[in-house]
Amino acid sequence: ETGVTQTPRHLVMGMTNKKSLKCEQHLGHNAMYWYKQSAKKPLELMFVYSLEERVENNSVPSRFSPECPNSSHLFLHLHTLQPEDSALYLCASSQDPPSGGPTDTQYFGPGTRLTVL
Amino acid sequence: AQSVTQLDSHVSVSEGTPVLLRCNYSSSYSPSLFWYVQHPNKGLQLLLKYTSAATLVKGINGFEAEFKKSETSFHLTKPSAHMSDAAEYFCVVSDRTGGSYIPTFGRGTSLIVHP
């Protein structure tokens, strides 16, 4: 089993609800990621945090709001979502190498299956 | 900019026959390349990775991949498929963008193994 945990594993919410997804890594890594995996679509990188600073935001709608309070925890705050936001949300962590070094493996959590009604 | 193309959305093989999952990439620099596997209702797990060492990379569960720079390919192979290999496979290229490595995933190849 991986050292990345995600809670909850399943979430059903209405379009007016506010909820949060939580990710925790126990691997001592310094980079964390949120991905969206929808049926019939490629894995979409949503956010990247390296050393607790956001370094990538692929034009994700503002109804998704990430938070990285420390290197072990990552949250995804959700509000006024749409039915098309229903998907599997995956968290991953890795060790971002020093300048010039090769990138390291990403370790994935099991995901949160989100359904928006 | 980097990109990954997995040439087949589905590959179907019989148990005991060879597996070939194709991946082509483009990258501005010297990338790192990965193959991940995802079984149903599970997260992604690393199969193997290439990081500028040996061009033939061996991974878990008997899988291996060969990095061919001239062909910009990183195809995944296994000599003999097992029923438990049925899963979704993702090829990933990761290159430094600004100060950090940003991975790009392929669309995935679904491997179907028939008895």
C-alpha cells in the first residue's frame, strides 16, 4: 500500500454544498499534486505544490481551491460544483530533486470518488 | 512543451502471449519517462521509470521498457501476459518547467487479457 492517504474515499454532494478533500503523505516528500480523472478523458493535472508553494495551475475553475498548509498535507476545497465535476480525484506526492537532477517517482493515493448531483 | 502519445486506447491479448503497449513522447530537454498501472478502483502504481541511465529498464511484474531517443519512444513490453495484468496503463513524461518537474500523462491504454 502507498504512503499517501486520501479522505473521504467517496463523496456525494449537491451543487450548493461546500466540501473539502484531504490528502496526507507519510513519505517525507516535498511536492504534492491534485489530479482529476474522468471517464473517457486523460488524467488532468490540476495543481502542483512544491515546498508548499503553488507552481502550476492548469486553468482550473475557481470553484476548486487548493490549500497546502505544510509539506505533508494537501486539501482541495470544493464549492458550487457542477455535475461535470464528478470524477475520481487523485492526490500524489514526490520528492522534487535539486536543480539538474532527474525527477522522482510520484506516489498516488487511492483517490476520492466525487459525485455531484 | 512536452507531450505523450499512447498509440492504442485498447490492447487485447491472450494469456501467455506477449504484450506491447506503445508510447511516443516529445520533450525539449532530457526527460524522465515512467509507466504507471491502474487497476480498477485503485490509485496509480509505478511499473518502471527511465532517468537517463540504462536505456532498457526493468520494472515490476515482469514488465520492461526500452528508451529509444532516435524514435522518441518508450514502449512497454512483457513476454507473457497474465490475467492479473488486465488494467489501465499510463505513459508519463516529466520535464523541468521553470523550477519544478511537471508530469504529462498519456491518455492511457486499457490492457485486456483473455483466458
